[in-house]
Amino acid sequence: MGGGGGGGGGGGEREKGRYLCCTTQEILARISQPFRSCAGTLYCRRKLGLPLTWTLVLAWLIASSPEKPPPAAQRPHKEPKFPKIPNLEEYHQDPEDHFWDAFPNFSLPYGLKPIIKADRLRILINRYSKDWSAYEKTVAKRALKIITKGAISFTSNNPPPIRCKKHRICFFHGKEMTDIIAQWVDAKIVAGPFKNPLLTNFRSNALMAVVQPSKIRPILNLSAPKNFSLNDCLDTAKIPKIYMSTAKDFSHAIYGAGFNAKLYKFDLVNAYKTIAAHPSAWRLHGFKWLNRYFVDITTIFGSKAAPAHFDCIGLTLVLIAISMSRLPRNNVFRTLDDTPVVTPANSSLGIKFAKSYKKICKFVNIGLAPNDPKKEKAFENSTSRIILGVQFNTQNLSWSLPKTKEIELQNLIY
């Protein structure tokens, strides 16, 4: 036994050495062929659960992807909202002062400027909260406080001033970035531009650009720099916990509603930008674009505290709509700014909920996304749509992953 083991080990070393002398192409050619185990069993890609297309297996092995997901639809051409702002040949360099002449301007306000109509929301809460639980009434009370007094930062200490560099991807989309920031300033949710920071201990956070199929989305990286970022300075124990629905939860509701159940999804527009930040947090929300400084005076996407600030407002809106429409609560789900709903095929409560929810949002000055022609972002009275990342079909009570997600997941396996 001992000698046999030694011989086997020597053979293994020789086999290992033989493969080490091969080129990468030779090795890949060898392992692409069917092979037999020590017991004589023949194995091939089909038995191992691998794709029959060898080019895809090869891509996994060398960490590349010959079968990439279908490219996102080319972003539709959008005319800039501020066409008079000059286009720069190079956004890595600071422009001349005249570049900013056509840029909108918004000075820092002297106090909080609420966006949501708190007085109107209070009327609705007082009218429909009689049957709410103590917890739900507390959530509504906190929502009113955030709207009227501003969202606080939940910092555990006094974050030091910082000056972070912009991510390089911002410069590749400089024209779009400039136009979107100009829209923020024009909408009075961002103050600027300023030649110098106006606030003491100003934090200029890292600016990023997220490339989405239909647009470029500028965001602040509040997790940089490491150990000194705004998110690092938050006292997580003070941030209220939030609860979000899952695709599994929604699938159970579809099963309960039965065949041909009706699906709805509502999406709030610029949800975080509807909540004004407390003035004490303004210095923490700074950023720099080109050679000018700006201050975001609303809650920021990327802050660990922002979801908790918005969640109580979103939940309050849904609770009011449920009370108005009399739709059972186990038919309504929430994931921050998304509100999926399912109702039985013969029920009209979904339509009533939709009318109530839209009426409430308009009344308190919160924007809702229009129904999406592709039936993805927002839709009503449907039987087969993508909700919470899963394709649901109530005609045959089935679910599946969207095709684009299937391909993306396959190409992540290598």
C-alpha cells in the first residue's frame, strides 16, 4: 500500500509536471474533451452540468465573456435641459469662468425648505389613522417630523472636513453630468455653484457616475474615504430599522390570489430628493464638479441613513391608500420607493388602490412615475411582469428570472 501510494504520488508529480510544460491552449484543449475517471466512467460537459458551447466554458475558465449579456439599449438621445451651457472638449480640466454664465444658480437658503406638503399629509393621517396600530401611528408621526424639521444625519461624532477626488468615469460623461447637476440646481435641491465652500468644515464628497440603460445618474460616494467617510461616522444604533418585501413574499401573495391575478407596481420619482435635509447636515452633503462647489440640501442616495428617512414616509403613504381603498394589507408590498400590489382576477380593489395612491401623492406633492410602456418600472392591471427582480406570470402561476439576468448570472460563473 505504501509503495503503491508512493508510486501514485510520483505519477501525480510527473503528470503535474507534464501539464506545467504545456501551453494554456494545450491544457484547455485537453480538458475540453470527454474523459474517463479512475473507475472507467466517461464524463462529458453535459454530465457535469456545463454548457455544450465550449466557447462559453472557455470564457469562464479565462474569466472573459464571449457571450455577453445583450447590450443595454442605446440611451435614447435626450436634448439637454440647458443647451446654452458650453460643451467642453475635455472635462478633466477646469473651465474658464464664463463657462458658468449659462449655469443656473441657487444660493443656500436661510432655513429648511420642505418639499412635501406636511400640512396636507397631517390632514390625511388624522382622517385615516383610526384603525392603525400603535407602531404605524408612531411611523406616521416620525414622517411628519422629518418633513417639517428635516432629516438629521445620525452621526456619532463630528465628521472632519474632506476633499475627495471625482471618479474618472464622471469625466467620460461630462456633458450629461453637467446637465443633470444643472437640473438639480434649477430644481433647488442642490445649492451652487460656489467658487469656494460657504460652510465651515465643509465635506466635498467623491462624485460618481452610474451608467444606466436610459440615463447617467450622478451620485455621491458617501463610503469614501475609508474610515473617514460619512457612512463610517454614522451611529447605526440610532438609525431606525426598516423592513422590505422580498420576491418570495410576493410569490406567496400571487399564489393566494390565484390564476390570472392582477399585478400593479408604483414607483416614486426621485424619492430621496423629496426629503429636505436638516441644515446641520448641509456641510456633510457637499461635492465639487469641475472647479465649483455644490451642496445637496436633500437626503442623499448612498447614505446609510437615507432609506430609514424615506421608509417612514413611504409606509405612511401606503397606509393611507390602504385605508382609503379598503384593500387587504397582505396584498400590498413595499421596497423603499416601489410598491407592488396583487389582487384576485375578479377584484376591483387594485384599481381603487391605484386611484387612491395617485391622488394622495399628488395631494402632498410627491411625484409618481408614469406607467411604463415596457411594463417594468410602473404598471397596472397586468398578469405577467417583472417585480422585485423576478418575472411573475399569473396566467400559469409561474416565475422565472428575466432573460437578461439569466445571461448575466451565467457569465459571472467561471
